[in-house]
Amino acid sequence: MPFLEDLKEYTERAISIGRPGKRQAKDLVKPRKAHAVRFKDDGLIPNHPRWPLILYRGALHLEKRYDPAAILEDLFEANGWSDSWRDGIYDYVHYHSRIHEVLGIARGKGRVRLGGNKGRIFTLKAGDVAVLPAGTGHQCLSASADFLVVGAYPSTGSYDECTRIEDRPRVLKSISRVPPPRKDPVYGADGPMSKLWRRK
């Protein structure tokens, strides 16, 4: 599926069909409450020491005239989150220590454990968006055949993938150094992230 989705994205960008564009993508956002969820360090997965995961349920109008993955890509890019990808979520627990990540559900639904093995299981479905601060464990437990996720990253930070206990001494230092993004990937500069992810 990733190859076909990559080809579809490339074609859409090249001929601008099925994409709303950054301005129109912002108009497809629904006002939603931010559900903030904090996770403790479980010994393997550190999670973030200060900032919660932010979950927006049904945050977008996924209009049929647009590819739902393109809506998410254009919205995230409009708010400064780029390097997007289309795929599922890995079926093993992992986290990123040097960058934050946003996961937008374009199609289908999946049972995703967030926060590591001692975290919580969420059913994420089309239109939901989860914003993971650096250090937050994530893993797909099961998903529908059409489950498609769009991920993206803020401009500050660099991608890494952590899975081992041996990573801990290094990552515990780097997680707290990752600065907050300038904008919430869904609601922009005035979004809930600005209050939930404050520097201390």
C-alpha cells in the first residue's frame, strides 16, 4: 500500500487534482475539544516528561471531492508540519526522541496503543488526529484493511526511531530538549497546543 499511496500523492501534487490546497484545508477543520493524555515512563518507553499527547476526535470534514490523505497533508503543511508520509502505524512499540509527530487518520480505523506497553489503547478512525510529543510510545495492534495514516513532523528536530532499552541514557536527554512547534498541526498558532505544550 505505501508504494501506491506514494504514487497517488505524487500524481495529485503534480496535477493538483483531489487536493484542497492549504487554504481550503484549513476551512475543512471542525472545532473540537483537545483531549490531553499524559503517560508515565514505563521503564522502556519514556514518554514526554511534561507534555501530553493531544487527541482530536473527528477534527476534519473529509469531503468526498478530495482525497482524505491530501486534506491531512495540506492541513499539516499549512501549519508548518511537513515531511509527510502515507502508511499504517508500525505493529511494534516505538517512539521518537528528537522530534514530535502528528498522526492523522485518512481512512479506516485501527486499535492503537499509545504511551507504551503500560499506556492506553485507542480506536482511531477517519478524521481523528493524534499529536505525539517526542518520547511518546505508539504501536498499531489491529486495523481495518483500508486503514491509512498520514504522518508529519514540525520543522525543528530530526527523525529517529527508538525501540531498545539501551537507547534510554541518550534519549532521556534529547526528549526534553525538543522545542515546542510554532503551530498546532490542526488548529494553527492559536490551537490548544500553545497552552498544553508550554516551555517551563
